[in-house]
Amino acid sequence: MTGHHNLFLNGREISFADIRSGSADGDTPFEKATLAFCRQWLNGEEIFTIKTSGSTGKPKSITVSRSQMQASARQTIRFFNISQHDTLLVCLSTAYIAGMMMLVRAFEAGARIVAVEPAGNPFAGCRQVVDFVALVPLQLQQVLADSTTRQKLQACRTAIVGGAPLTPQLEQQLQGFPTPVYATFGMTETLTHFAVRALSPTPEADYQVLDQVTIGLDARGCLTVKSPATGQQTIVTNDLAVITAPGRFRWLGRYDHVINSGGIKLQTEELEQQVAHLWQQTGRQERFFITALPDPKLGQKVALVVETSASAQTFQSLPWDDYFDKYARPREILAVAHFAETPTGKIDRPATLQQLSDSH
């Protein structure tokens, strides 16, 4: 293995030799998970069991091969020109695929690994200059909001962000930002991202697939993907998309998030974008999501769930008609003090709705 032969874990320098032998111990769940995966990888493990986060379905475990993980890592390495001269910041949970793949990319490129406890602002305690980092939108938002960590991100050569859709406000903040930041598109079954979309300095509307990735659409209009990372098996997603050019697509939303209200089909993600614009104009900061509720007349009605300690009535007076036509406007607003979250920090919509159901 060329390149570096140690990693920095929460400020401690640990040699690969100590990791291989099992003599390196972790104090936190993140440290234990990081060292456990590194030990498996460095000792040549061929099969890995990966947990899905459960943000779009029930959590489950899948089995992937070392060669699939290597294929995915090499696609990213080639696209972003990652080399042994680079430092990669690992600040996502290494118990899940996004954090694991950051480690694999570093191993495959021979790059320096700096792993820090996942936190809202992972750059706050990071002293090293970083070349490549993967973040979730909430982390990116907090990094940009702090002038010191914003400068650290500016010093970074490339950042990728994924795990959840970005708000229009966050995308707007990134326009003209000097560091290239890319939104990623993928899932556990595709071993994280198979496509990226530029957010800065110049934003793009379409995703571009990485090399050796073949995409298509099924009869529903949902994306299919095949690549070395999937073992050349075609993965059928629930992501509605339009293929705009060879190897390029525009994401429309989740097939399972379509709301049929009185025969009119509404896409949850489009409605959420409208709420985000309303929030931006009225200065609101609360987290939210759109869902469908049963309705005796319409079959399904649009409902807005807001994370707030205030009452739902607080939101009724907002200028909804400026952003929604009468068919798409939320017909019910539900308030919940705290959203349920998946282990990777995403909003757990089914569990949150179950909380609401249990409280009524």
C-alpha cells in the first residue's frame, strides 16, 4: 500500500500496524466503529455487511464485496483527482456507508486520513488543512455560518454534500463560493454516490454520472443504475427523474412521495421547495416536511409537519396563497416538538408521524 500508514482519529495518531493487530482502542462509538472497519479493511476482509439508514424505508443490512467498494472509491478518486498527497476529512458515521466509503477512498488513494467525531460543525475542532470532505447539509450549513470554519472550507479543494436534499437557501449561499462543492446522488445499494451536481462556484441543475455508470428509466419513470460498484447488477430506485442528456439527469422526487389529492398528482419534494421559499421570505427557520393524510373527499390531502414548540395555528397566517395554488396548498398543519431521526441524522418521517398519531 502506497501513501500514508497512519490515521489521525480525534487528534490521536494511530499506525496502521496497531490497527491491524487490534492493539488500538477506541473510546467513543465513532472511534470504535472507525477502528473496527479499518481493521477489517487493512486485514484484507472480502465481504462487508452494511446497514442502511432507513430514511426512505425500513433499515436493513446488505452484503457488499471489497471489489464493489473499491470500484466505487476509484470512481470518486478519478472524478475528483484524489491522490496520496491529499488529506481527507472523515466526519460522518463510519457505522454507515457514507463514512465507510470516505475511509475506503483514502485507503485506495493512499491519502492521509483525519477522522473527527461527527458533529454539527466538524471543522470547528479540525486543525489540519483538508483537501476533500463529505458533509451532510446540516453540517455544511453550520460550517458556512461560522466565519472561521467558512475559511477552512474555502481552503479545502473539494467538498461533497449528500444524505438529504439541500434547501434553496443553502444552495443560494453556495453560488459563487470559491471552493467547488458538489451535491451527490446515490444510496447504500449503489455504495454511496454514482452521480454529482455542481453547487459552486457555478451551480448546475443536472446530475452527471461518474465513469462506468449506466442509467435508465423504468416504466414508472424511476431511475435505474448499473456500474462496477453494483457488481454490474441493475439497481431499480424509487427516484423519479428525467434523463436530459447521455449520462445526465434531473431528479424530480421520490415515487413513493407522490400525493394523489382529488385525482391531482403532487410531488412532495416540489411542495417542500415551495415551503422553503415561503420560509425564506418570512424568516422562518423551523424544520418541516410534507406528507399525505387520508381525506374522505380527496382520498389524500397535503399536510405540513413542522418541528416547533409553537402551536400549528402560528403558521396559518403565513401568505400561503402567494406560493401555492388551491390544490397544492397544505390543508392541515401539524406541530411536533422534536422530529424523530434516523441513526445518520436524517428526519425519520414514518417515526415522526407515528409520534403524532400516538399523541392524539
